[in-house]
Amino acid sequence: MSITQVSPTQNSKRKRDQDNSTALNATPFGIRPPPSDPFAAARVFTPICVLKSAFLPLAYLDLTNSGNRCFAAYITILKAYHDSGERGMLRVVRQQDHGRLHVIERAGKCVYALCRVGSWVEEANLEELAQVFLDTPERPAKRCATSSNLGTPWWKIAATDAVVGGMDVAAAVPRHLSLDLREHDATSLSVANDRILNAERPSAQEATQSTSNQQSTERFEHAAPSSAIDALEELAR
């Protein structure tokens, strides 16, 4: 089965306006019957709109009808969507003889599938689905340091000109850091440690005097002689 006429279109962009989403050539086209039934009449369809297959509920399709079939054709609008990378596009058409709705989808190169829509679905329902599009969110811009901040201290970027208590805050911020305070603190700590050690360590004179006092104390600790003989022996020592 082949198609006798193809509706041309210029709408092949991925991102399109709402007015152009359903703007297509509404020229009717016909599908000839297969060679096995040469006496059957051609089926004539009128294009209505184009929508994504993801937006079409499966409940809208009449899968029990034998009118669903594949046919060979060259449909410009569906091929244009396929070439631009937008897959799964459907072309909604209406059959002229009894007004039934159908959808056409690209099944392969020059091969398309025709599926009937349920009788409970209105044409307005499909047109509403054709106006639904998913906008791709824009990627956020990356942050990068500006050249004006290069070579400046890190704290100067956050400096302010506010005045607190009559003092300029920006002027109070030091322009550079110094390690002199660390050196002074280390020296002071060393001197303090020496003073503590010197205070705990007795001098030579104090050590000699302490030894003499200890000997004197030991002398006075001897018991008093009880007799003259003991006194002489003590003096002899």
C-alpha cells in the first residue's frame, strides 16, 4: 500500500512556538489499498496536528480494530522531526468518509504505521495534547573569579566602609600579618622558663649554708653526757 500525496511543511525545528506547533499543510492525502485488494477504494485523510507519542494515552487508541496497518510513504514532516533528533512524533489525521481519527507514526525508512483512535476521543482532546511541550531547563552558568580580584588579599574582598563607634572598620583591618608576635612570645616564654628553673635551683652559697646548718643541727641532736667520763669521750671525738 502506498500514499498518493504527501503534505509538505517547513516546521522542522526542535524548539517551536505554540502557533507553529499545529501549523501544517492541511491538504488531504490518500492511501491506496494493497495489491491483494486492487478493487478497494483509496482511503483519504485530512491532517489535523502533530504531537508527541509520549503525550498520547494508550486508552485513546482502538487496538481491537483491523484498520491498523503499515504502509509505504514519504511523509515530510515526520521525516523532518526524525532527522532533527526528535523521535516519537505522531501525525493526527481524520478519515474523510466517516470522520474517524487516526494517528500515523514513522516505523522505519519510508515505512509508517496507521492506528485508529477510539470513538470516545474528540478532536479537541488531541489538539490540546499537541500544545504540550517540555522545555529543557537551561544549565546554570559556572562561577569564576574576576581578574580584578587577583593579587589582592582575601580579606580585602569582604572589607567594608562602615563606621562602628567612630572608628573606620576598613582602616582597622591590618594590611598584612606578621610573625613578630610569635617570636616575641617564644622569647618571653623562654625567659620565663629560665626564671622558674633558676628559682627552683639553689646557688652554691645557699647549698653550703644549708649543709652547715644541717651539720649544726646534727650536733645539737646528740644526747647530753650523763657522767664525766662520757663528757671526756665526747670532747675526745
